[in-house]
Amino acid sequence: MKGTLWVLWEFQLRNALRSRWVLLYGGGLLLLTALLFRFGGTAEQVVVSLLNVVLLLVPLVALLYGVLGISSAREFLELMLAQPLQRQELFWGTFGGMALPLLLLPPLSIGIPWLVFAAGRWELLLTLSLGSMVLSLIGAAAGVAFALRWEERLHAIGVAFGFWFALTILYDGFILWAGIALRDYPIEHGLLLALVLNPVDLVRVATLLQLDAAALLGYTGAALERFAGSTLGILLAAGALALWCAFPLWLALRGFLRKDF
Amino acid sequence: MIELTNVTKRFGATEVLRGISLSIAPGSALAILGPNASGKTTLLKCMLGLTRPDSGEIRINGTPIGASAEYRRWIGYMPQHPHFPENLRAAEVIELVKQIRGLSAPVEAPYIEQFRLTSELHKPIRALSGGTRQKLSAVLALMSSPSILILDEPTAGLDPLAAHTLKTELQRCRQRGCTLVLTTHVLNDIPELVTEVVFLLEGRIVFRESVPQLFAESNSRHFSEALVHRLQRS
């Protein structure tokens, strides 16, 4: 007999894969990548064009998917909790089934045209795919945590938008402001550290460094390349990413275990 | 046996349940009545472990409900507003619950026939009406032949024929010794379904009385009149 987690994953996956929004998201990314390859040219050019889509769209879609996935399933979760299921089991079953298509769609939608157009530069595809998966996981977990904390759907969506805006735009704005305001001080390493601590910036930096674009950024770019290439830089980046994945997941699990349905 | 001892629950500043103590014997049938926001649904959700009481204890067949989820194997539940994943089909939802409960035989078949759901089974949930979803919810609650049925407004949204079918099924469950706990605003259903009522007001039990006694005290043939008479006495 199948384990309960598998049963929950299977049915959640079936539900997600039949959703027109999931199909639209995957199909849209696939079409965009194919068009960029068809008209844009090389793998490097396509990645530069796709990078902003991945950095802005992927976390936003994942956040909204997480919020709506939980807030629209509240009564169903109630029914599931009335079955002989542990809360923890139900959380992992529901979250796993919800998040899996979200994690796999960007790599597949970008990877299939990449294969079809035989673009080469596989390390670029790998970086972009892993980056999109990490951003999807963080977004989905944070979205679930927000939906569990704020019962009113519009409220949770508002918080999700605020989080996305802070992560993708405000944070960079703050770093830019700090860079200008404190330009007379030796703050390069502090700013580089700040860049590594934001997952969106981390994915951006990791991809750009593979494109040798850091050379265009002058002294800062060289410092960035040195820092990100060092053992300390890699450890810090990996640690920050692991924490970024674990913290929203922990928040979501904690919220689910404590929730009064 | 369902036993609640001094159960309290607060949502923010609102105290929803205030020291509820209640004992429901196996095989009995009890309706929890009261105005809106009196704590009926919260009380049912506490019995199911969906909502955690702030204090007090709940035991089902002697097992404290916080210890494990296994006690829910004995329980069938019909929520007030049934909601299922929109892209699944009714048959898949039934299969999901069967797999979770470890049921393999076609236990749902007689109920699907009773509720005339055969033609709806392979339609996506989003294409089903509210009444059909309620019938599906009834099938899910009944199909595992639970020893306890907890029903929140079970006949709300059902057409008269489906409501009659559900009431017949519930009476059948009672004949085989099932414990029935329900809330309803349809007072005409009460004498048909239960033998006892508990009246809640602002999270407190105002009275608990048997249905025949309510009728006897009021000299009325209508349950609503009997209930009003009893409330005036309180």
C-alpha cells in the first residue's frame, strides 16, 4: 500500500497539473524562451534577457501560488484534518504536491527550448534552473506562511506583494543608496555581503559571473568576482541560500501546526 | 464516548467557548443548537482537533484527542461548507479519502447510488453545484461506516430528496449504534434525527434536554415552539 505522503502528493500534483494557471505559466515561459532563441541568438544573450524574467516573475508567481493554494483550500484542509492524518504529514503532503510543479516548471520551460536549439553553455542553464528552483521554493513557502498567518486572502496577497517588492526592488534600491551615500568609506565588502544575503541578488550575481559580465563592472565587479569565487564567499552564499529556503518553510510548518481551522 | 471537560476557547478578545463540559454516550444522537456565533461549529471543530482548546480536555472513546490522529478513524465528518480541489474529479476525491483511511472495497458504491451521484463522478469538482458537493461530502462521511458522525449543518444546501436520503442514512447509522452529533438551523430535522439537544448561548451550555421531554413540557407538536418554551423557562 502507498504511504500517506505519496497519496497526498499524487492527488495534489494531479490537481496542480490540471490547473490552467500552472499550464499558462509553464507554457508562457516555454514560448518566451523559444522566441528568444529563435530571434535573440546565443545562449548568453537569451540568459541576459531571461534573467530579469526569472528574478522578477518566478518569486512573484510562487508567492501568489502559495497564498492562493492555501487560502482557497482552507475548507479542504479542514476535511483532510478530520481524517486519520497527522498535521505534519498533511503539511508536507500538501506543500510537496503544490510546490513540486512550481519548482520543475521553470527549468523545464527553459530547458526544453535550450535542448531543441542546441544552445550549449550547459552551466548557464544549470545556474538559471537551480536559481529559479530556489526562488520558487522560497516564494511558495513564504506564500503559504502568509496565507496561514493572515486568514483574509486580500490581506495575505498584500503582504506577499510587499515581500516581493522588498526583495526584488527595495533591497537593491537600499544598496544603491548606501553605495552612493557612503562612497567615501571602504564599504565594498559590506555591500557585497549584503548582495549575497538576498536570494534574488544571489541568483543574479551567480548568473552574471558565469557570463563574464563582472568585467564590465570595473573595480566592484572584480571585487565581486574575487569574493564570490572565494571559499568564504561560496560558503556564505550557500549558507544564506539554505537559510532562505529553510526559514520560510519552518515558518509555514509552524503556522500549519498551530493553526485553528 | 465523547467527553469534554471544562473546554474553553478564545479567538482574540472573543471567548467562544466558556468552560464546556459535555458527555455523549455511545449510540446517542445529540443536536447542538444555538444562535449564530454561539460556538456550535467551534465546539465540533474542537472535537475533531481542527481547533485547539485553550484549556480543558477532550476524550474520544477514552483517548485524549491531542495524543494521536488515529481516533479520527472512528469519525465521519460533514463540514458546513464542503470544498474540494477544483481540478480533481468527485471519484478522485473519494479515492483520496479511501486511500488515506486504508479502505479498498467499493464501500462508497451504495451511497453514490442513494445520492444519485453516478453521473457526476467523473466531472471536475468546479463543474459541480453546491448541492452536489454537499452530497459528495455526505458520501465521504458515511462510506467508512464510522462509529461517530459529526455533522455541521448537514442538510443545508441539499434539495428535499437528497435531504430525505441523508436523514434515512443517518437513521440507519443510528440503528447500527453510531453516535450522532450535529448542528442545524433546520429545526424540523431535529425530532427525526436526534433524541437530545444541547443549547449553546455565548459559548455556554444553557440547557441539555431530551427531545420527548421538550415536547412533553411544552404540550406542543412543533419542535420550534417546544424549544422557545424551554428557552423562556431558562
